[in-house]
Amino acid sequence: MPTILHDLDEALIRGYKNEVAIDTKSTFKDPIKLRGGSWWRDLWYVIISGDVLTGDEADPRRDERGFFGIRHNDDYPKSSNAPEFALYLTDPDKSGADEFQKIRLRVTTDYMELMGKRLYFDNTGRPPVTRFYGDGHRYCFNVQDDDGGKLVQYDTWKPGTRIPETDESKWVAVRVFRGEPVQ
């Protein structure tokens, strides 16, 4: 049986063993919103973090493993109210120190960036999309204009692993496809 932590006008905040739930009352037809706010438009507006705890239960040491939130998009001037969603994850087996926390996903009003690769929502004034990835994200197919045009298939994983290689200069070209000229 849950413990009612707080009874709001149109919602209940309940506690279940190791969970906190916010539930609308059956008479209220509007979704629950978990809000965080900031007075500063040029920083993070809200962050949700996941930590591993060690040490004393009364005052544990927190090792941040990742966080996500909404912050200012630095593609725009600090005076702009330009939001983006960002997800950071800490490298495996490293401490939660800033140097081991890397941005893995950004979603802005203009593009989505995954592991440093941008996919623009509209192609107006932007470089054309010339890369396509297989559904397992191992292979990248890159359309190239040199040598009369070709499609090159790259293996993007570190050799002998299932770990993506972030340094594109280390990707291995495994196939080249050339089309036949149209007569």
C-alpha cells in the first residue's frame, strides 16, 4: 500500500518502497508535469541525474553516471532564449568527474546530434546529407563525388569489438560501390 506524501488539488504524490509517483486524480484530465526552472536563460534550466551511492547511508558519496536536461543552446547568443535537450553519460569504469562525462545526444530546434554527428531537421542552407548508417550502427555508407561518384561502406567499430570508433580517420573502408553510366 502506498504512502500518500502530499495531496494536491488535482494530484497525489505517493511513495512506494523505493519509488515516488505523481498521479492525477481521476476527476482531472491533464497530464502530470515535473517542472524545473531557472532564472538564467544562458545555463541549464533543469537536470535529472543518476548516481551510484557508496559509503555512509546517512551521507553517501555520489558518483554521477549520467544526466539529461534542458539547457541553453550555445549555437545562439547567450541573450537568446534558445533551448536544447542534452544527454551526458559517464565513460564506463571511470569516475563521475567532468572529464569523463561526455555528451552523447543533443536535440536542438535545428538538428539532432548523436555522438558528434549532426542530422539537420531541414536541409535549407546546410550541407547535404551524404552519410547513411545501417540499423546496427556498425556500417556507414558515404556518398562521395570523387572518382566520378561512388558509395563507400565503412566499418565504424574498433577492430574486434562492438565499440564505435569516434575517430573517423580510423574507420576501415570495406566496400566501394560504383554505378554504371546511364546510356
